[in-house]
Amino acid sequence: MSHDGHGAIPAPVERRPLLVGVDVGGTKITVLVTEAGGRVLARELAPVGAEPQHRAAERIAAVVRASLGRAGASPDDVQAVGVGVPGRVDPLAGSVSLAVNLGWSDLPLGPDLEALLGRPCVLENDVRAAAFGLHRRHVVGDIDDLAYLAIGTGVSAGVVLHGRLHRGTHGLAGEIGHVVVDSDGPECACGERGCLEALVSGPAIARLARSAIRDALVGDVATPLRDVADVTSVDVYRAAADGDRVALEVVDGVGRWLAWAVHVLVMTYDVERIVLGGGVSHAGATFLEPIVRELGRLREGSDLAREQLRPGVLELLPPDADAGAWGAVTIAGFGRPEAAAGGRRREVGHAWET
Ligand SMILES: [Zn+2]
């Protein structure tokens, strides 16, 4: 509600074309309500449990309505709602075909949300939307070839090439979290063994730490982590920052795998910048240092690596970057991709182009 200066006369009510971005995470939903120019009117964080998929749209719509209420707005003020989902998404149909970490499959989330909110709804994979948003908003400068590597409950990358979001044939380009890197490694949510995600995601780091704590107890090695109930990746990085040897060993191992992922992304896509984000990355320097160290080691090994892994190749987003929610706002601004005449995509594998 805005008032004009100190006067009692309320400003005339104007319909504002607002954009709403919804980032659906493994443990929380983040909603941003912005003006078309990017000014934030409301930001809402709501926890999600293991929401059964038939209730997902209602839950998201409720958080969106609450956020709009905080912004003094209603769904009528909204141009479009963008939703980023951690999983495989069909942007044309607005459906989620598979989101392993949420337990969703074949969910027509877009149409359901449109029915509940009465406004157009645009869906995309969360990390790909984030990568698109980082590019469109020039968050890391005027770079047209970049990859966004998100490390949180899941691990995935979004790739922008020549200034366009590269989705690939099935919208899965950058799904590096489910590349098997250690066939004897722990089981992954996708059913494989030893995927990158099973080694460096938040839950994976917690699991590695629990095992390291058990070994430390057997070997009579002191670690403050032994007194922490339900160890999380946040505890592990905090202990590592305090110099705990057991935690340092875990985060060093994670750093080596992530350096491998950075190397693979750079060599595969020849991007200029790898942007790191996601909940685990919020540990900041303690998270980044082992990756940088391992990249340095790789550089020593070859001229090619030295050329491709330049010191400026990595950029860590600050914890308050909200890349997922801003990505969702960005796709909302672009609207739903249209199927070309004849039911074919305008260009297979490249939605979200201008
Ligand atoms: Zn996997």
C-alpha cells in the first residue's frame, strides 16, 4: 500500500505487471515477487517436507499468494509465474516428467498452477533456469559462454552457449551430477552407484562425514564433529574452517571431485566461466579452497589444462544470490516457449532463445 508523501490521499491503484519466480528446492521453496524492471517487492521462504505430488501445486500456489499479499498485490497483477524444479521438465507442456529428489513424476505442475492462480506459468529445470538468469542479468559480466554448477541437495549444471540456454535433446544438458565417477561408490537417488551427486551433494557430504567420524572414533582421533547430532554439510564445513582434521579430509575429497567436474565442464563446453552456487557453496572460502587447489594441481600437469583452467575461470556466487529464484523470474519474463506450427519445436534443444 503506497501513500503519497505525508498526505492522507492514497496513490491511485495501478495494475502492475509483476513477475513471480518460484525456486522449488529439496527442502524449501523460495518465491520472489519483482517488478518488470527487477525491483524486489517480496521474498518468501517456505519449508517443504516430502510434499506428495498431488498437493505440490496447491502448496506452491499458497506460498505465491502469501508472497503477493506481502507485496500488496494479487494474482491479477502478475504477468507470469516462473517455476524452477530440480528435475526433468518439459517447458512446452509445463510438466515435470521426473524429479527424483522430490519423488515427483509426470506432474502437470504448470497447468495445475495456472488453474489455481489464473495466470500463465512457465516451467524449467531449476539449475538451467538459474544459468539463463545469470546470463540475462549479466551477473558475472558480459559472458556468453558459461556454466552454472549448483551443489545442494542435488548436483547439476546449466549451460549457456553463445548466449542461449543449451538444453540438449531432452533438456538434460549439464546433468553432470548423475555421471558415474566411482563405480564402487555409494548408491545414488537415481539408482546408479557412485554418481558425482552421491559424493558431493549436501546429504552425501553428511554421509561421508558420519563415516569419517566413525573411523576417527576407532582410530582414537579427536574431532569436535563427534559431539554433533545429525551432522550436516554445514557442520562439516564449519568444523573444517576451525581446522578439524577429520572435516578437512572430507571437504578436500569433495573439492577434488568438484575440480574434476569443473574440468569436465570446461573441456566439454569450452565455456569462459564456471559459476558455483547452491546450498553447499555457501560455506564460502572453505568450500572453494580445495577446488582451487586441485585445479592448480591439474594445471601443473598439462599446457592444455593450464590454458583452459585459467585462474579466473571460477566464480563463487554469494550466499544471498538467489540464483534459482532469479532464474525463475527471468523465465517468467520471457513467457512460455511456443511450439512451432506442426507441433515441432522451433529449434530442437534450444528453448528460451530470443
Ligand atoms: Zn545418480
